Amino acid sequence: MLQELTVGAMFADMTIRSLDTRLLILINHSTANAVFDILMPALSSQGFLLVLPFLLYMIFRSVNQKSIQGKTYLNVALWTIAISCCAVYLGGWAEDVLKNAIARDRPCRAIEGIRLITHCPRSYSMPSGHAISSFAFAAPIFFLSRDFLTMPWRACPLMLASLIAFSRIYLGVHYPTDAVAGTILGVGIGLSMSVFWLRITRVKNSTGVA
């Protein structure tokens, strides 16, 4: 019985790996075009800069939008940015721990014929650090800015994070499951820190602590 379970688990693992590799090759080869060959490396290396105009707009909206009590949301906006930055730092620590523990080779080293248009990093592949940091930064913004930003604006950082995560697959330096794992971990870290901050804020408000 134990042997049957072991064989079944190995078969399932092989199937997941096979699908992972096929999806990678599909994205890496079938979606290749001249525009993406310029856009994706730029998103991968400098895509985080695109969030800066959004942060300025978020601060602008937080000052001009007022709560029922007549207060602006500037304090919330500044705390949101701080939480996002802390989530990125925590995500980087989690990335290092998991990559060394899982020790998965990158596709640009493991798969012959991969279409590589950037350098192949020396670090391990699982999970994607770009996906972790991007979603760890975006999740608190999406969650905590709901009182002064509309849904389309709140979704902008998540869309940017998705593009950055996709770019790593397109470039051939990550498997799709690396990006998915990084996304889940990044969102989890960002939301956990957001909820933790909200609970602290509520405790302070209920106890009258300044």
C-alpha cells in the first residue's frame, strides 16, 4: 500500500513538472515577439519604478478624500506604503530561505533550447523573488486603500505585479509554478502585515492610546 502511494505521488509530481515545463515553453517560445523582447526585460529589471507615479497619486487622493469624521486619509496612505516596504523586506528573507531549502534549478540551466534573452541568475528558481516582492508590495495597497481609492486604481499595483511575474517566465528564468508560489507567498505576507496593522490600530483606538 505504501509503495502504491509512493508511486502515485511520484507520478503526480512528474505530471505537474511536465505541465510546468510545457507551459513555460509555450510562454517562452509561442508568445515571443519583438515588442515583448524589449518590454519584458525592462519590466523585470525596472518595472518597480512604474509604481512611483501611482504612489504619488495615492497620496494626493488620501489628502483630498475625507472620512465621515472629516479627517484625511494621509496617515493611512503613509502607513500603507511603510507596510508594503516592510512586506517586501520580509518577502526577501522568505525567498532566500525557501530557495536554498528547495534548491530547484532554474529552467535556463535545466532546459536545453530555452529562449534566454537576459542573463541566467545563479540563485535557485523556486519561488520567484520578483513575484514575492511585487505582490508583497501590491497587496497592502489593494487592501488598505479601499476607503479612498476606487477599485480600478487599487488594482493597478496588482496588474503591474502580474506583468512582472509573467516577465520572469517569458525571459526563461522561472517556471510558472515559481511565479505562482511567489504570488501566493507575496500576497500572504502583504495581507498578514496589513491585518496585523489594522488590529493594532483598532486596539489603540479602543484604548485611547495616542
